[in-house]
Amino acid sequence: MMARGTLWLPLLLLVFLAALSFWLDQAVQTTGGGRQNRDFDPESIVEGLQAQRSDRNGRMTERLSARRLLHYSGTDVAELEAPHFVQLLPDAAVYDISAARAHIVRETQEVTLTGQVHARHIPADKHAVMTFVTEKLVVDRSRGRIRAPGPVTVSGPGLTVAASAMDADSTRRLIKLFGRVRAQYQNAKR
């Protein structure tokens, strides 16, 4: 007759192996706090990004460069480090923008630049170049518009304007300032 311990030994061994398999699976798929690795580890990294977009006639409409592009698994968002974005729309002003970071969502035509954003508005005609400095700037690529949802400083020859927010339309040549607007004008040399 068999001893009772020999009947339970295979069953205990199977339960131990099942628990070990479950623990290993959880350890591989999660990091501290139960969050999944895909939240922290990029799926792809591109160093020294250089990209251009052209219209149907072959004219370049956008240039984008960045020190690094990071894309995370399961998202439609790309994160850029030290981006430099140039928008070249026909018969409209050129926007030349640099920042510390940027986020691009694939499904929208918007690029959100954050951290020490410097933008130059270079008109298609002979008007003066305008410079925008802010912490956050949203570029609507499809409509040739940029907006600063927070404080912005706009400057040009002899003019410095500070506002709570801004909306600029390149095709209509229109800049709207919102909130408390303070302007300083000095006679500029021509």
C-alpha cells in the first residue's frame, strides 16, 4: 500500500509550478506599481531625425528635425526631443519653430511644442519678421495656424507685446492676442 505523502507530492509540485509560472509572467509584464512596461519603454527610437513633407506638386511644405524621436507601443503619439519645425505653406508666412520637446499625434494635424518655444513668423511679402516666445505652442499643420494657450511674448522691429494667449493665422495674415495685453512700441529704424 502507498503512503499518503506520495499521493500529495505530485499535486503539491504542480501547484508550486503553477504559482511560479504566474509570478514569472507578472514579473516580466509589469514594473513597480502594477504599470506595464509599455508605459515607460519606447517601442522605437530614432536618433537624429530629419523629415520633409511635400505637396502634390513636389513643393516642400514642412521640414522637421529632432535630436531624438520616441514612439511608445500602443499609442499614436510620438515624442520628440529638441525639435525644429519649419512650415512652408504656399502664399503664406513661414513658421520656423524650435522647442525643448514636442508631441505629435498621428490622427490629428497638430504638433504641440513645449519648453522654451521660440517661433519666427517670416511673411511671404516684405513685412517684418515677428518672433514669439512661450512655453507651449500648438501648430495646426492643416490650416497654417499656431496658437499659444498660455503667456506669450511677441516681438518685431521696435515692438514688444506680452499677452495671456495668442492665435495666429498664416494664410489670413492675422494675429489675435487674448487676455491682458501689454505693448511697448519704439520707433524702429527702417
